[in-house]
Amino acid sequence: MKTSAFLYPWDVVGDPDAAARVADLGVQQVTLAAAYHSTRALTPRHPGHRIVTAEHAAVLYPPDAARWAGRPLRPHEQSWVASDDPFAEAAEALAGAGLEVHTWVVLAHNSRLGAEHPDTCVVNAYGDRYPWAPCIAGAEVREYLTALAAEAAVRTGALGTELESCGWYGFAHLHAHDKTAGVGLGDAAQYLMSLCFCPGCRTGYAGQGLDPDRLAAAVRGALEPVWAGAGSPETGRAGIEKLLGADLTDATLRWRGTVARTFQESAVAAVRAAAEPGFQVLLHADPEPHRTGANVGVDPEHILSVADGVVLPCTGGDAAREAVLGPFAGRGGVLAANFGVVTGMGGSPATLERDAAHAASLGADQLRLYHAGLASAPDLRAVGEALSRLGR
């Protein structure tokens, strides 16, 4: 199976051995970050540094000044990689090692955007803003993210792109010094905490026949037992209906689904319009429409009619892989199974051969490895050995 490893440009820029080291793993492709959120990342093999702190969401190339002139929302440039164009410099080195390069573009996840433009944020039922989560129902946000997708995806030398967070973002967020684990929120409660009540979403709910104030009150009421210590084990749509009721669940999912689908259509169309024919467009996705985050909830039939395929989270047990791959199997398009290969971050490089074979039996035809730049030397050895055996 064709395999791609995720990388940041700072994993490659300044390290003359990086490209060959990745190629020696046995991968054919690198998915290289072109637009990314804030992060603190380990670089365990780089000759010049061990930690890179990306202080804010940024593009890792020089943005086109003419494209963004006069726009209130625009991407910020990075300042933590010593390069005029980190993406291009890294891509050139990787291509020189015989690797295909595809862009990795994070869209609706941007804390700096929310800090500078609070009116762009998701607002929960309690009135709390999520600065890391731009609300994709807003026309200004959609216009910005669509333009960003087109620019960041189609970089010189890239043969395709993977769009992450191309849909709803919500409560869950790996935030600096996070202090939100004191009360366990299950899958259904996370959905309720991710429902947006910004002016645009309130208008959208009204269009579904809902009173936004009553809906917000219903959400708060449904969550009250969680705050009281009863826990929230409910999962999936059935779990949401148990908390919120079937009618309200249906109406909120209908509104949010329409917003997500039209946004995804616009983003993919913008990328295709900017790219040469044959440029591949994949989305990081999840088959449960209520899911938010990096792997956005989608309707499998719809998204495979829009994009060339999906990248699906497959780290975990067999049942988890079956649940995420099953709804996409047999529908056509690329099905890339994404495996964590960093042991310290919950990945399992030691079982990659077996897990990848299981994913292939469920319809996966490509692999993604998260993340070659973050992995330890023993993790990378295990990956190389697994890919060698899989390729026999």
C-alpha cells in the first residue's frame, strides 16, 4: 500500500539527513504541513534544535499579498523556522530523496484568529467563546478558510493535499496547560458542548424551526447531570438523543450537516480551481456526522462525491477501525488509514504490520503515519521493519 508520513517543515529545514532518513523508512510520500495551528514540537534528531515552539497558527510559506489585500481575515506568517519559505525548502529536499510531497492544511483550528476576531468563534450554550474554533457558519470565516485552502494546498511541487479540520471544530482541544479533565465528558456531551450559538448559528437553528434560546436552555439542562457528577457515558447519535431528545438532535444535526457539507464543497472546489488536473484532494474525516475536531464528521457518500478520498483515524483496537472504515468501504475513492506511530503519544508502531493488514482487509488502500518527525529512533526502526514486511 502507498504510505505517507506526516512531517513539519522544521523537521527537514536545517537537517541535511532528514529527507533520506524518511525515505529509508519505506514510505513513498510525505504529507508536509503548509498551514498549521500553534504547537510545541519535539525534534529528537535535528542537529540544530530539540524543541520548536510554533507560537500561533500560521502558514509555512510566504502568503500572496495580493490575494489577502484588504481582507479583514488573513493568515499570519511563521517566524520560528529560519527560512524564507520553509515549505518549499523542505519539499525540495524531500522530492530530491525520491518522495512525493502533498500539503497538509489545517483549516478551522486557529486560536490566534479567535483572539484577534472574537466574533468568528464558536460560542457554546453557556455563552463561552472557543477562540481555537472558528465557526464555519459565518460567511466571513468561510470565505477566509476557502481562500486559505486554495493557497496553502497548491504549493509548488505538491501533487495533492490533505485538508484537516475542514468542518466543525468544538470543545475538544489540546490547549496549553489544559485543565478540563476534572469532569469526564463522553461523546454525546462533547457534542452538546460543541453546539454553536453565535448569531449565524442562532439564525440557522431558527431556520430549522427552533427557538435558539430554548435550545440553549435545553442543552444546559441536558448537561446539568454531567456537572453534578453523574458522568456522561452516552455515545453516538443515540447518546445525543438520550440527552437532548430526538427532535432537537435531528434539527441541530440537520443544520450543522448542511453547513459542513457546503463548506467542504466550497473548499475542495477552490483547491481544484487553483490546481493542475490530477491534483489529489483528501479530507481528514470521521463517519459520525456529529464528530468535531481534526477528523471532522462527514456523510461518507457525500464526501466521496466531493473529494478524492479520506484520511481516517485508525489507531486503536479492531472494533474502532471497523467502525471508522466500514461506512466508507466499497464507495470508491482513496481510503487512507491513519496510524499513530509515536509510542509516547498513544501510537503503536510495534503492531503496525498487523494493524495495517487489518485496515487493508476493511478496504483501506493507503497508510498514513503520524508522525515521522516526532517519533523516537526505536519507533522509527519499528516502522521501517513493519513497512519492509508489508511490502514483501
